[in-house]
Amino acid sequence: MDRAELVELLSPEGLRLLDSLPRWTGRDQVVQTVAALRREGHSPGVVAAALTQSRLRAKAEAKFGPFAERMLFTEAGLEQATRLRVAALHAGRFDAAGLRRVADLGCGIGGDALAMAAIDLQVTAVEADEVTAAIAAFNLTPFAQAEVVHADAASVPLDDVDAAWLDPARRRTEQGTTTRLRAADYSPSLETVFSIAERMPVGVKLGPGTDRDVIPGDAEAQWVSVDGDLVELVLWTGVLARDGVRRAALVLRDDGAHEMVAAADSPDVETGPLGEYVFEPDPAVIRSRLIGDLARTLGARMVGDGIAYLTADEPAATPFATGFRVLDQLPPDEQDLRRALRDREVGVLEIKKRGVDVDPAALRRRLKLRGDRSATIILTRAQGRHVALLAERV
């Protein structure tokens, strides 16, 4: 969104039109809707801006729930915005530490600032991009204790705040946001971020694939997943970091929040023979390198060196891993695997893989599956050999 589009959208006509639109159901409705709105006399700019926001509001429901209906977004801002459920946990950490005045440096569209203001923290939300800052101001309008400042995060004085929250922008490539991120891939730079941490407690939201070498030794590193999707790495410093905790895996699911914590990376357990059950650790557990601790709680062993699968002889329920019961070992050769799946009349196949160079989508096409049954196969290396395990979720 550029400045001209924002001006169109924030006009009385633009906001009225946006609020009058039916819920976005897909692009199929666009041509008819545009024609109808133009017949009613709305300008092309207003119509385009309102329809874009209608689409983004529908997309934002996954992150913001019903709040999305009263918010404004940009494509990039929504992509990087913190889910409201996760933002509430961020805000709660500042509140629990007694830090009432927080600077949100790089606030984007205001997701984290909204969660802080909702629990009566005093928030100064800073955003360098003019359009994004205006959208954040709109989203934070209901909260008198929230102020939006259009400025570079590094230039804002911090004398009147107790702590800072930073969500540095990720460097983008032609393919989109990078997945493995280095210190230089952020703006403001992590050097600037950590210089602020020397002055006050900070929470820093980074990409979950950020190079671990950038994590300060005295910071708590918390990887967060939502319904199996790894969404962020947060570094907590000062009183925001918990005593004795340097690694944490926070797993958010429909049944609540579950967390593993440790003072350091946990050593892996020994490898061993395949048992009747295989466990796939949650990505937050994998990235926080707490697989060994998880294995010990499950009485499990590693499937293979450097392979993030565990195996055991008994079932176990845990929020930190998905369990599979091994039904059979199939031949790993592709032609033999195709015959084995056809013999079992498998037409729908879930492919899990670790430690093998396989494109699951391409393999599924080549297998030319036919049949009415569904199945899961796990392709991996067990004690140095390739295996294909026919399994079912437990």
C-alpha cells in the first residue's frame, strides 16, 4: 500500500465502504463487486483500497480472530505480525516483571502493541515506515495508553520507558523472507538491538531460523510453535529472562500452552533399534535442541545420528511430539515402494521424511497411487540404513 491508497482508504467514504462490504469469500466475487460499487459512484481508488483491506481482513482472522474485522493491514505487515495469542504471552511477560512502560520499536501494524495496551501497559509504538505507522495508529485508536511515533527505532529516546520490545524487519529476497537469518539480515541491526539490551530489559522477536550464533549467552532463547508451525524465536534479557532458563520450547495447541525449559542445549540420547513407535518432535523442540530431554521423558532412543526422530517400544502421550505406530517396513526402493502401496490399495499418502534427499510432492506424483485407503510413510535413516516405515498416527 502506498500513501495515496492510504489516503483514499482513510477518507470517510473509504472507511464507510470498507465496513459495508460483505465478508471476503474469494477472488471470484471481485469483478461483480467492483462493477456494482462503480455503478454506485465510488471512485476506482476507493474501491481498490477497500477491497484489498477486505481481503486482508479475511486473511488476518487466522492471527487476530474477530479483532481483524476492525483493523487495517498491509501485505508485509500482516505477514510479519505476531499472532494475537502469542502477542498476549509477550505482553504478559512484561506485566509479570512489573515493567509498565514499554517501547515497541518496529511495531509494524501494531499487533504486539495492541496486546500490551489491552492489559493497560503504557506503550510507545515506533515505526519507520510512514504508511505502516499510520495503520498502527488506526489499529491502536481504542487505547489511550498507546502512542504511535513515526521514526527510526534507533533514533527514539528511551529515557521514559522501563523496557523495550523489538521486532526488527527481516531482509527480503526475490523468493520472500529468508528462512536462515544472520545478524546482518535485520533492520535495525542486531548490534543496535543488543546495545539497547545493555540499558534495559528487552524482548526481541526474530525469525525462528535465525543463526544460533547471534544469541547472547546471558539471554533466554524461546522458540514458539503454534499448532505445529514454528513461528518465532524470542530472546529475553534482564528481568524478562527467567532464572536458570537459557533454552525454551513453547508449544501452543488447541488444548493450551506447553513448555520445555533447560539451562542449555540438551545432549542427545543414544541411537537404538527401531521400536514399534516413532515420535516426531515439535519443531520448537528441535530448534531449541531439547530433543534429548524429550527422549528421556519418553523412554525413547534416537532413530539415527543427527536424525530428529525418536523411537520407543511403548506408546506415550506428549504435547511435544507427534507419535506414530509402525505397521510395517516397506522397501525403500521407489519401484518396490510403488508396488507395495498398490498392493495395499493406498490412494492418499502422507509422506514424512528426515535425513533423506526426497521431495515428498514429487515422490507422491511418481508413485501414481490408486486406491481408497489412506496411509503415512516415514522415510528416514535408521542406524545408517534407509528405511520406509508404514505408520499410523497415535
